[in-house]
Amino acid sequence: MASVTFEKTSKLWPGSSQPAVNGLDLEIGDGEFLVLVGPSGCGKSTSLRMLAGLDTVDGGRILIGDRDVTRLEPKERDIAMVFQNYALYPHMTVAENMGFALKLAKTPKPEIDKRVNEAAKLLGLDPYLARKPKALSGGQRQRVAMGRAIVRQPRVFLMDEPLSNLDAKLRVQTRTQIAQLQRRLDTTTVYVTHDQVEAMTMGDRVAVLKDGVLQQCATPRELYAKPINVFVAGFMGSPAMNLFTLPVSDGVIELGGQQIALPRNATGQSKEVVIGIRPEHFVVASSGIEMEVDVVEELGSDAYVYGRTRGPNGELQIVARVDWRNPPAKGSRLQLQAEPKQIHIFAADTGNRLI
């Protein structure tokens, strides 16, 4: 096992004026499960590929443990990668696929068999070792790809959106298995995904990227409770946080007919702020922010209402969580109160958190 360090690491593609990864500073602890998350084009896969040695580094350096691997070939880095597509050899059995890298490394056959059997038991693949990939389900193929990485006993696991080809139910099941497996192996793991729910449920810490720049790296709870800027606030959480740009008058904002007093030290001299309120931090009340319900989304144990409220310059879209046992009807009107301690305040010009 080993730690991983990105030191001012950058990548600029030929013909582009904007770096794909721009001065990435990130330290991943020994045995940590770190998730890189962000929208398409944010630089998360490029960061992973630079760590793997598949893409060159144009600035800064990358260390695995105390060893500078910036200019080393992939085979010299002692890493194992699991890709989005399973990349299994169709003519080989599960056992042969899992042991192929060891065979190339001229590992003795008894040692190969031992490692393959141990990994198969760990992944629940014992009954399928003699099968070809075409006889396996998508989830089983993904586990074979993981097994191929495990048998190599690398210092670092790299996973590039390994669940994106699975259906929704299987994704939930497999992400739990991956998280449990990582805890058991205690191997440093860097995991790339665009799915923020996946990131929040799997990572010890989550690094959020946008336009090649690291926005925030923290535990899932801290990211959710104290997003550092408007982008992180809106990206992490499902449904997304409500974000309203509102004028400030004497430390007070008005939203949907309700006046909300803000702490003086939060607004300073700002004439305008961005207010963030998560859907679950609204409470249905007898008075407050008036909302007209357009859509009711019932999810069994949860219910969300999507609608509109009055803003200073027209209507504002709003979403709130309501009692799933008694959801309102479409077209009805609700009065909502925001929990005062759960209101997030950001600067309108920079998007940075004010409190």
C-alpha cells in the first residue's frame, strides 16, 4: 500500500488554451478510498490516467509513496486499473482472465492459482471460474475485471467509472460490494465517477473538480453540510440544493413573500447574495414562502414537490421535501419555512461561501 500525491499537476492538450487539469494539489492517504467527481470534461479521468501513466504530465509531478512516478511507464508504477468497459478476453475463462497479468509476469502457476482462487472467493466468483465472459452477467464481468486487478496485489487501485455500464439496481449492489471489498483489502483506491450519489456513498473523501480545477476535497458529510462555493453546493446532493440570487436590504432578503434576516457578518457590504437551501430543510407551515406545486415526485419513503415561488425579478424554481404519507396535489399551494441554521450564504460575484 502507499499514499498518492499530486503536486501542482497539470495537463494541457495540444491545440487547447485551457488546461484539462490545472495545478492539481491533492494528497491521498495510505489505504484511503478517494473519489474524483465532477461533470463531463472536468478533468477527473485525465487525472486518473496521468496517475496510471497513460497520459503524460505537462506540469508538476505525481508521487506514489515517496517515489516520483511522473515519468515512469505504467508497468513500473505498481498500480492496477479497472476500466469502464470490462476489457475481458472473450476466448479465455474467468480464471485465465484473472491470472493473465501474473502469467505475463512469469509468476509460478501454483502462485497464480492460489491468488486467483483467493480473489474469486472474495468476489463470489468461485462457481464461474471455468466460464467464458459471454456466459456472465454484466455485474459478474465487472467483478472479474476487479479480480484481475486484485490478484496483482498492487499498491494502488484505479477505477474509471466501473459501474456506468450496469443497470440502476445492479449499480447500487455493486458499489456496496466495491466499498466493502476496499475496506477488507485496505488498498489505496482512486475512483472516478460523474455520479455524485455514487461518490457520496463510497468515498472516505470526495474531490470535486470543475474545468480542471479542484474545488473542494472533504468527507461526504462536510461537502454536503459546508460546500465551499456555489458549484459544489449545487452539484452535491439529490435533488440539488435550491440556489437563489437575491438582493440584500439592511441585512434582510425576501423570498416568496417571506423576509429572512441574515447575519450581518455574512453579507458585509454585499448588495446581493446567493442563498442555498436544501429541499429537506424546508418545513410546511401555515405561513412563509408561498409555493405553487407543479410536480409531485413520490419515491416511497420520500416525496418531493417541484414548483415556483415569487422572486424579486420574477418566478423562481423551488423544490422541497414533504411528508410522503400526505403529499400535496399538483396545482396546490404550500407555505414553506426554511430552517434558519440550514441556510447557506454565498457571494453573488465570486460564488464563494460567506459563512
